[in-house]
Amino acid sequence: MARRVGSLVVAALLLGGCGSHEPGADPSDQRGPSPPTAASASTHMCPRTRSTPLDADLPARLAAGLGAISPVKGTLVQDENVTLTPLEAPTLGGWQVIDVLVRLPLHPQRFYAALCDDGTALVLTASPESFSEMTRSAEVLVDDASGATDLAVLYLDVTRDFDWWSYRIDSVSDIGWVMTAEAEEQRTTLQNKYASLIHAPRAEPSAAGWTVTAWTVYGLTLVRHTMSITSAGAVHDSQDVVETNIPVPASL
């Protein structure tokens, strides 16, 4: 049975700049963005078997699931300095989406993972294909604009790459400007130019289902996203870099 996406509430933190890639990391951790693939007979179906998403054995289950696909990340989630923050995404059936932050002294690590109730894990950071696998497995059904917007927000938050400081913005005032006298003129020009253009993600009906427009800052660039969302929860993100070398910090 398809699980409807009506109002998917995403409580994702907007802290960025914590690199998810490191020397010696698994090749699977280095996958860049790519369009979602079509559903297939081999799609893993995630059973809903657990009564609460905040169970005490979450760290051990996540470590085991990630260890099967990424030993590096499986080890990271067992570090004493790890913080695991499940996102509120109840429409994903038996899946949990988890924000993993490891506060290592010299090189903090951050990534998003998905964990099925049966122990199967996926790395979502920089992996749109894993996000697509999760939504297919959860049999997501998007049937209104609110659901399409919420799915797009979740996608942007959890599939972003942490090679650079990146975050989603709802208005020009959300941009973390460099507040120096040297940058003041450029900052003011950009604020005036985009004050009426940048807005919170919103969906409009389309032939494929829904089109969601959203905005992000990635490193020193300002990016506009035009996202196609199908009723089955497939997401295709078309990115347009509209400004480069904007006066913002590239990392924390």
C-alpha cells in the first residue's frame, strides 16, 4: 500500500561545513548527484516492525547497517562524540532518516543516513539515488502541493554534499553574509537583486506531478533548484548557479 505524503515535517539542522568525505573513505561514499533511477523488482521493501523511532538501540542498529555498506561510517557512528538526530518523517514507513554528527577534534564529520526497521541502511548525503531507493521502498505517494514541498525540502537537506558549507534558504536574509566593509557593496547589491526572488520552497502542479522551486547556498555560490516531483515520490533536481563568488564563508 502506498504511503501518502501529506505534510512531511522535516526538523533538519542547518549546520554545515562538516566534511562527510575523508581520505580512505569507501568509494560508495563519494557518489555525486545523479537523477533517480526507475523502480525495479529488486527494490528493497522496508517492513514497518518497530513501535518507536527513538529506540535505545538505534546507535547499534545504525552502526551494523552502515557497516555492511560503509565500514568507515559504521565505525564513525560508534564514536563517543557522535550525535544522532532522527528527523521527523513519519510518512516514510519503516524508514528513519538520521542526522549523524561526529565532533572529532580536527575534522568533524557529518552525514545523513536512512535506516530501515529490518536493519538495512543507506547513506543519503551526496546520493540522490539512495534517496530514490528509500522513497520507492516506502511506497511514497505524493498527492498534494504540501507533500511535494515537504519531500523536496527533505531531499535538499539530506542529499546535500558537505564538501562545502551548504544550506537551504527561504529568503535573502537567510544568507550568512561576510560582514566586512570590503564586502558591503557586493552584499547590498545582491540583497537588493534577490530580495523579491528568493522564497521558501513551494510547489506548483505540472504534467509530471509537481514542480518545486527552492534556493540554496553552496560554498560561494547561490543556487536555484527547479525540482520535478512525481506522484510516486521520484525527485529530479535541476540546479542553476545564478551567482558565484558571493561574500559568504565557504566553511565554518
